[in-house]
Amino acid sequence: MENYKKIIEDIYAEVKNIEDIGTVANYIPELAFVDASNFGIHITNTNNASFGVGNFNKKFSIQSISKLLSLTLAYKLEGEKLWDRVDVEPSGNPFNSFLQLETDLGKPRNPFINSGAIVVCDVLLSHLKNPKEDFLEFCREISNNATLNYSKKVTQSEKDSGFRNNAICNFIKSFGNINNDVAPVIDFYFHICSLEMSCKELSEIFMFLANDEFSTSKGNKILSMSQAKRINAIMLTCGFYDESGEFAFRVGLPGKSGVGGGIIAIHPDKYCIAVWSPKLNEQSNSYKGMLFLEKFTTRTTSSIF
Ligand code: GLU
């Protein structure tokens, strides 16, 4: 970790001063209230050493990054049958696109676009007694952090503006790939998206994808090695909407972004790094977040390739 600190500080100072050509997401009105100048980084490694700069302790709306947690729980509960309901192919389309659903007969291309995450929510709803509470408890156990919570304001804002997600859910149900009623599936989906965490909390909660030895404070393992490998593979190929190739090309790590401007990236067997900068590029990924990570893996020569 010692040799990463100076590199992180240097790149942080450099990227902070670069003009941000992105824009804050405002299609969910509540997200537009964020202070766009926030910029935070936090890294945790497999020896439990950690380091952060900037606004790394400030909680923000993690949005689609939470799709990684819902997928993990669904994979744990449903096993390989999950892949009958949702595919593992990059979509090459925006996160909220309908395009392929028609020709793919309601089977979403992957679990990280909205359609795929909505099917994952339906799977969870069929397994969990109290979905919202049980999912939160799962996140709290992995992170050993009882403060994790949903943002009521963001959930409500997503509901008020969620015409497209409701339509996607209805559309998939028309093909028979949603088993529960649309309203509770979408309500659960909006809650999951409204989860709030800081960069520090993000880099801690996803250590189970970086460290084969990881178990929770209650002694539970989250995923088998082979399952963790698969989730990392889906992140590498599908974690950045229609810019997943670009992220792999420039950064070279499995990762996942959210429209709140957060990104997490995993170096299996080494570390998990989280970056937050709210302004997004045209593909809805954090502009400065991607830039930071590109410089970070280049200067530390720590990509998986
Ligand atoms: N809640 C957002 C939506 O459903 C998540 C989008 C994202 O971060 O990719 O539109």
C-alpha cells in the first residue's frame, strides 16, 4: 500500500484540476442536488491496509453499483439456474434500453443493465421473506457495517420518474420472465438503487470479490471462488453499459459504475478501489472516475492484463 499512496495523491491532485466535461445525472431529480465538485478515492487491499483521499468518507447514491450486490445474493440463492433468466453478454446499448429485449424474448443481456437487474430483483423477491430488510441485512453483514441504508428521498424520486423502468418490467413480464407482480419488483429495484455508501465503504464491501479468503464477521463465506470469478468476468465485460470495452481497454480491471458517479474496480487477489466524482460522460460513467483509474492502473502497472 505504501507505494500506492503517493501515486494516488499525485493523480488525485492532477485529475481534480482538469476541467470536467461531464454532467450530473438529473433524470432522477434527487440526484441533481449533489455537489458536483465532490471527488473521493479509497482503496483497500487483501492485507486489510487502506488509504483514501478527498471526499472518501462522504456517502452518496451508489445506484447501479448495488446491482453487484443484488446479483451476488441472487447467485448465492438461485445458483446456476439464474443464467436461464438473465444472460452474461455485453449489451453494447445504454443501461435503460429496450432494444434487445424484443428480439431476445424478454431475457436481458446481462444483470448490470436495468432490465437484467429488474429480473434479478424478481428472483430475490421469490426467495426472500422481507426482501428490502433481508437485502439490507445481507449488505450490512458483508461490510460489517450497520449504518448502511437506503435513501428514502432517492427511492421516492426514482418512483416519481420511473416510467421507463416500470415499462421495462412490464415488457419483460409479457414474455413470462417476471414471476411476481410488477409493483413490488419495481419498488424493490428502486430501493436497491437508492443504497448510499462512501468510497471507503464501497472499497470494503466488495473485498469478497478480491480476496478468496474473505468471510464475514459471522464466519460466512459469500461466494465460492468459481462464483466470484464469474462475477468479476461479467463486470469486465458488462460493468460500464455501452462503454465496457472502453473501460477494459483504458483501465484493465473488472469494475462497475453507477449514475451517482461512483465506480468500483477490483484487482483479484490484490485490492478493491472506489472512486466518486458525480459528473458523467455521455455513456453515463463518471468522467473523472474513469480518468483517475486509467492513470492509476497505468502508473502502478496493476491491471489484470
Ligand atoms: N436507478 C437507476 C435507474 O434505474 C440506475 C441506473 C444506473 O446507475 O445505471 O435508472
